[in-house]
Amino acid sequence: MFGQQSTDQQLAQYYYSSGDFTKAISYCEREFNKENNKFNFTRFYVCLLKTGKTKDAEKLLKKQINKSPEVLEYKILLIELYEQEKDTRQAEKLTEDLIESNSSSSEAVIELYKEFKAKGKTSQTFKLLEKGRKTLKSTYPLNLQFADYYFSNNQKEKATNELLDLIDIQPEYLPNIKAALSSYYDFENTYDSSVELLKEELIDRAQKRKSELVHSEMLLWFYTQQKQFELALNFAQSVDKRFNENGTRVFELCTVFLENKSFELARKGFRYITELSKDNYLYYIAEQNYLNSYYQEVTFIRNLSDEKISFVISEYETSLTKLGKTKNTITSIIELAYLYGFFAHNSTKGIELLQAALKIPGLNSVQLAESKMLLADLYVVKDEIWEASLLYMQIDSDFKFETIGSEAKFKNARIFYYDGDFKFAQSQLDVLKESTSKFIANDALKLSLLITDNYGLDSNYTAMRQFAKADLLLEQRQYNEAFTLYDSIIGAFPYHGLNDEILLRKSLAFQQQGKWNEAITYLDRLLTSYSQDILADDALFQLGNIYENYLNDAVKASENYKKILFGYKGSLYGVEARKRLRTLRGDKNIEVNETSE
């Protein structure tokens, strides 16, 4: 019996898949009679239609409906069968009955709406929604469904009004309304007249309903979507005053500005909050975020003038005098020390600031570790590398199993690398290759490979020692001295394996200074001369990053990320390149196909 069942199943599927429905029908019927499930029903029903047995198909559907009256799919199939057979009267009657019996419950209306929409039954869909709204009235007005229907039929204005009307009825649906509008409008398309009409409608509703916060929220959201940040800030401030929000909404908006690199507007917003009152609960955090906006701007742009750097530092000093140098302002103190050491060329002042910060009472262990880490970095800049090493070892010891401890171990390994003790540096790097932090593990692997590939290629290790010393000069921001040393290696060892590394280092030097075109020149030279070498994917990723984040050229950024995916399949940058390519394409939920473009 088991063998017979197995054979019937196989023959049913074989003939059905082959399109031989005449032979398949008896086996499919037998399988359906054994087990009435959706799979067996579908095969048997299709066989009946394909062999012209429409009456039998009708009987089958009616039996299924009697057996499972709650399954809408069977009733819709019967309507389609009547339409196919030109039995308009029966099709219309069944449609009317179906709409009538499912219009008194919002859940039933929505379920039937989905079924009708899936089958492309436009006229029936609209009749259902109208009947549902008339029956349900204000208990469930079906605005979201009407909006979906109108948008599907290119009636944007009607769809938009449905969504905006819903705000008055059920303001708790605001996230759903925003999501729907985001899916139907391209807010950054300045040529889309419908976006301008939406803006006018939102302004009109916000003005007419000034006492209702939700309409002002919608207009503010719209300005943010369009990246009209100045309009958004001015409007947010007026809303803040009208509803006595004490800067809360403005503060949230300023974080969006920072994410979008609108530093000046962010500062304007944070300053608005600090000027409200010193008793405001947001006063201290807004003041520190005001400073942080400068820090982010300096570290992002990287090539600001000395005058601008001096101004930023004076802003920090003034603010910290006002707020006090306490455990609550330690982040601002660390940022100021970083600016002194890496942008104002005053590592001594940065070191003094951090040494004093370490004596602040009440600092937690992480704050102490972060202060020590930057202090050690500044000792490296000042060429006091063994003072730095002691601090790195302390952090490593205190945080053995945490990321900050691994970072300190890596930086300490670099101290020995700079000093020419390549064997000891290698032993530390080998441990870090297994770090739970992907970035530290990758950095450790790259430095380890550099040492392994180049240490001992010349009999007295001269090139490698000079290269390590040049790397230290690069870390100390002594660019001219570093370049002179790199060039001396190329002159003395024109065919040395370090030549591609030197091109990469020179590019990094220009990236540190925010000189993006010069950085690109060296990366292009590396790819031209060493496209098959180990650093090629590294150069491609850096090119993609520069074009994406600093030059705003999405096309060129995508080209470089694609080259990693298609040409360097074992690259450590593969996963990140794929993620970035998705984001640039706007298809975050779609997997990038590596086999084709």
C-alpha cells in the first residue's frame, strides 16, 4: 500500500509538472481524496480547468466553500470561474454576497481587500472599501486601505488626503502614516510636483490646527525628509515655544543634523536650548553637544584653517570654564585634548589636560581608560613612546577581555614595531588576530602580514626599519619627514615589496589632512601598478569610502565597492562593501548578486 501511495504521488507530480493534465487528473484526484489540503486541491482544480471540466471544477469549489466557508480564496476562485465562463450574473451575485458578508468587521474587510488586490480585482476592491466604510463608519474608517487603493491607481492626491484625514481620527497611527507617505513619495525629487502639493497641504493643515501638535509634527517630519533643515529648525523652535517643550523637540532634531553633517545648524539648535534657561534639564547636555558638533566637524573635514581650530579650542575652553571640569564633562575634556594634540599641533597642552583629568574624582573605569588611551596616543605624537607603552599595558591589563583592552594591546604592539622589535610585535599581533573585535583583528592581521612579507627581504633589515620609522612619523603628523623617509626607501630599494605599502601610506597621509584628491591620486597609482597584490582591495575600499562620505559621488563609490565584490571575493572588506553598495542603491533588503552586475 505504501508503495502504491508513493507511486501515485510521483505520477501525479510527474504528469502535472509535464503539463499532461489528461494523464495527471486521475492521480491528482486520488491524492486529493486521500488528503484534502491546499496543495492537492490546487493541482486537482487546475487539472479540471485544463481538461475543460468546468462543471466539475465548479462543484469542487462549492464543496470546498461548504466545507471551509471562512476561506475567501475558494469564493474568489468561483467568481473567477464564472467570469471566465461569461456567467456575469452569477459572478456579480457572488461578489455582492461576499462583500456584504464581510463588511461588518474591519478584520474581514482588510482580509478580503488583500485577496481582491492580489487577484487584481480593482472595481470589486473599491466597492468593498466603500461598503466597509459605510458599515463601520467612524469605528474603523479604513483610511490606510483607501490610501493604498488610491496610490495603486495613481491617485496620489486622494490617497494623501486619506492619510492626512486619519491623523485627525487616530493620531496614534502617525508612524504608519509616515511610513506610507515615505513609500509613495520621493521627497528629494525636486521635480515631482506632487511633493510640492503635499507640502502645501501639510502647511495648510498645520496653520488651521495650530492647537493640535500632531499636524505640526507632520510638517516638521516633512521638512526633515526633504532635508530642508533650516526650515525644520525654525519651525521646530516655533513649535517648541508654542507647546512649552523646553527644547526637547529641537534637541532631537539637532541629532539628525549631526548625522547629516549639518554642523552649523546643529550648533544653532543646541545654542537655542542653552539660552532657554540654565535650570533646563537639557542645558548641560546641549552645551556639550554644542561643543561636540565642532569636534565632529573638525575630525570630519580635517583641513580647517588654523584660525578655525583656534576658535574651536577657545569655545571649548570657555564652555569648560563655565561647566567645570568634572566627571560629567570628561567627554568634552577628552575631545579638547584630541584637538590640541592632532589639530593644533600642541600635544604638550593635550597631555597636561589629560593628566589633570585623570585626577578628577568619581571617574568610572571606562572614563579612566579612555583618558589614558588618548594620553598614550599623545605621548606617541610627542615621541615619548615608552611612556605611551606603559599606559597601553595598563589598559590591556585592566580590560583583558574587552575591546578597549584589545585596542590598547594593538597600539602597544605598534610601539615595538616602530622601535624595530619586529619579533615581539609579531608575537602580540598573533594574539590579536583572534580578537572579538573584527576591526582590531583585521588591523592586527594587516600589520602582521606587513612584517611577515617584508622583514628580512634585505640582509640588514634596513628598508623595514626605515619604513617603521616613517610610519611613526606619519602617526606624529610629521608628513614631510615621513615622505622623505618613504622616498629614500624607494630610491635605495626600487624593487622592494614595500613600494605598494608606501603608496598606501602616502594616501593615508593626505586623508588625515582632508586632501581627498591627492589621496585618490596615490590610491589610483597603487591600483595601476599593483592591481593583483594584497593591498588592491584595501585601496578600492578606501576609494569607495572617500567618494561616498567625503566627495558625495555615489556612482564612483559604487563602482569601487563592486570591484571588491566581483574581483576580490576573499577580501576582508567584502561584507562591508556589500552593505554599503546596498545602501547606495537604496535596496537595503536585496542581496547583492556577486555573479552579475
